[in-house]
Amino acid sequence: MPERRSAREILTLVTDPGSFTELPCPARQSKTDGPLAWEGYDASRARAAARTGEEESVVCGTARVDGTRAVLIVFEFGYLGGSLGERTGDRLEAAYGHARAHRLPVVPLVATGGSRMQEGMLALTQLQRVARQSALTQETGLPQIAVLRDPTTGGGWATLGAGADVVLALPGAQVGFAGSRVRPADADPAAYTAEAQVTAGAADAVVAPEALKGVLGTWLRLLTSPALEAPPPPALGRGDLPGTGWAAVQRARAPERPRAQAYLDAYFTHRVALSGDRCGGTDPDGMLCGFGERDGRTVAYAAQTGTATRPAGYRTAARLIRLADRLGIPVLTLVDTPGAANDAEAERQGAGPAIADAFGAVAAARVPLTTLLIGEGGSGGALALAAPGNTWATPDSYFSVIAPELAAAILKRPEEEVETTAEQLRIRPQDLVELGVIRGIVNPAQP
């Protein structure tokens, strides 16, 4: 079992020394033994207060985290299992309201077993209050970064945790909608862990306690420091243009041609990754998403890696673009794929709707969105990430309605006519400029 720190210990772990200021607690008059007159409830709360030194299951306040000011909501699991009741809801509502009034990001550090049984349905309805406050905060363009501690279960996971823009978790933390006492007897406990949630695309990363302050501070700084635009990166490969369509295809498919990782390394000073589509999937080999610092300001990125993109990759990219749009952060997309994954499993995972989701996110974005075609541009699977009117290409790339080999097959042409077909498709970078498909060709960086 991972180490369980108190709310005050977590505050000491993640905040800059002396920066935490607790928010005033809203006053609420309650009946003896709570709203349901649950016998012994007042005594239970008194014992919890004596044991923890807290008057409720959450501590709320403002602090600097590695230099960035934020509203922190810290659960005290020792107080009735970090459960949510009416007074908890009052504190959460006040904390979110303070964040909006002062334009501060919100950081819930969650450790809860769920809603408080001694308050019945009145406790459960606090989840609606939390969801409303979270939605209002999202509408104002403020980021929410959750940290999942041990345990994070029930409604606390399904609102404050999973509802955040970015979800970090401590190693080995128990995370799941079902708590340990209400799961099926034969349930695999490994499925209810922070690590399992990252694998399933429901959380972004597991972070060691000693690294939490730095990682959280980096996320807060990046999500609150948007750049004005995302200029296209310079080309990292060859600077001469291909002579034929088939030459363009061969150069784009060459193993030594620079890939997304190299472009991101050259473009950003440092970056953090967004992982998972929040629908049960990830595509770590096909799509890289996240936020990076360039010239001291933040640009979001969604980059294909040269492989066939899986449905989870498109959904993760759409998630990234919508988040960046809401926070006012410009987006860079790197297009490089032979096409969308077309196997049976991809169809079962919703390839069509996932690609449609990416097209929709790009089309609806209000922030500046820039695309660089760095390799293969295979059909709609590549076009889904391309910015209309602001797509650029490197000299070692091509963009085609379909791969030349497949085009020849559809036209019932023999194999020896593939090269001729590539030429007829006009897929070279210079062809794309002439056709008005792309805005221009980027040159290699000057030494």
C-alpha cells in the first residue's frame, strides 16, 4: 500500500514555503447528527476532527506551486475517509468561486472514498454541485489539474479527478469508481490502480511524490502562459525538392528521414505529455500530444509519428486541441502517417467517429493552428490534423488522396504503373503549393 500523507503533509510537499493561505470556510447550521439525524454522526465527526486536526474532509486555499499561484483543494482521508458531505460541498463551491474571481487555476489533490453515507442523498447530490463548479471554471478558460492520491474512488474520482483537464497520479494509488468494499469478489485489484488508469487512457501520468511539485509546477506554468501563435518549424531533413512524385514518396518513407520526436525536440525547450483519449484507449506509438515551452511561452502539439494512427490517437489529439482552444493556447500539428489504421480492431474501436472528432476539433478551433507535413500524408487520416489555410510542408514529404500503390490498384493498373500514377496524383510539395493545398514549403534551419 502506498504511503498516505495527510492534507497538510501534501500541502508541504507541493507548495512553495510560506505561500499557502487557507480560504475562509462557509458557515452552515446543521441539525444534531446531521441532516438525516444519523445517530452518532456528530460524535464521529468530533473524533475525526480530534484525530486529524481538521474540521472537514477538505482543506482549501491559495498557494504558489513552483512559482505559479493556484487554488488548491486538498482532501484529508483521515477525516471520515475523505468523504463528501454538504459542508464539503460548501467548501468546494467557495474554492472554485474564488478561483474564477481571481483567475487562478484549480488543483484538486484527491483522496476520498466517495459520498458520506450519514448524509444520504444529500451527500450524493454534492457531486452535481462539484460538476457545476468545474463546468463554470472550464467556461472561463481556467485549467484544472487533478492529482490522484490513495485512494481516489467513487464520486470524487468521477468528478474532481476524471473531470479535470490533466490527471496526474501517485504511484500505486487505488483509483476507480468502485471502492474496495463494493467491488465484485473476483475483481482484479490491478485494474483499480493509477497505473491501470494511465494504461486505459483515463489519466495522463504517474508521478513520484518527490517529483510532484516540479511536474505540477511545470503543468501550471505551461497552461497559464500561452504564446500568440505557433510558427511552423524549419525542415530538419533535405532542402532540395523531389524531382518526381515517386521520388517524393520514397523520400518520405526513408527510415533516416527526421520524425516527430526530432521536430518536437528542436522546437521546444521542454514539454509535457498529454496521454489518453478518456474513452479507454491510448496510441503512444502513433500520436504524441502535449504542451511545450517555446521562447518562454506555451504551444500545444499533436504529432503523428509515421505509423498508421489508431482511433485513440485521433481522440487524444481532439482532446488536446479542444483543451488548448479553451485555454487560448495555439496549436502545432505535425502530419506524418501512411493513413489511419484500417484493421478490424480499429473499426471496432470507432475509427470513423474518431477521425471525425479530429476533423471537428480542428475545424472549430479559434486559436491559431499551424500544421507542418513532415513525411507521409496519407489520405483523410493525415488531413484530419491539417489546419485549413495554414498547412506547410517539408521538402521530404508528400500528401495524397491515397497511396500511389492503392490508387493504381483501384484503377486496375499493373504494378509497373505505380510510379506513373504517383506523378499523375501531383503529390510533391511543390505540386501542393501550386494546387493551393498547402501554404508553402519550409526551408532547413540555418546553421
